[in-house]
Amino acid sequence: MNYKKEFKLIKTISLNTMGIYLVHNIFTNLFTQHVTDRMENIGFNTVFAIIVLLLSLLLSIILKKIPIVKKFV
């Protein structure tokens, strides 16, 4: 098991928590419009949460590269 890789992911998420918090609602609203009938399944909810987290992390990292937005994210 590569612990450094796992710690890198945790560190990346922790450095972007504010940005993830600010943009996660975009993805949550976008996806729940299309999948409301499956929201009762715990496995689906787990996968849904991971997908929203990763997409929010990606968008947060991209937004941090824009100088003006960098202050807020």
C-alpha cells in the first residue's frame, strides 16, 4: 500500500475544502434532477457522494488557477 499517495489525496482534499463546499451544490442539483428515483439505495448514494466530491474537487482546483477567483476559493 502506498501511504504517500493516500496522504496526498487527503491533503489535496483538505486544501480545497472551501472550494468543494462552495461548488458541490452545482453538481448535487444537476444530478438529482435526473436520478431522484434511485436516491433510496445506499450504494447509489455512496457512489453519488464520491462523484460529487471528485467533480467538486476538480472544479475547485481549476478555479484556483484563476487569479481573481483564487481569493474566494
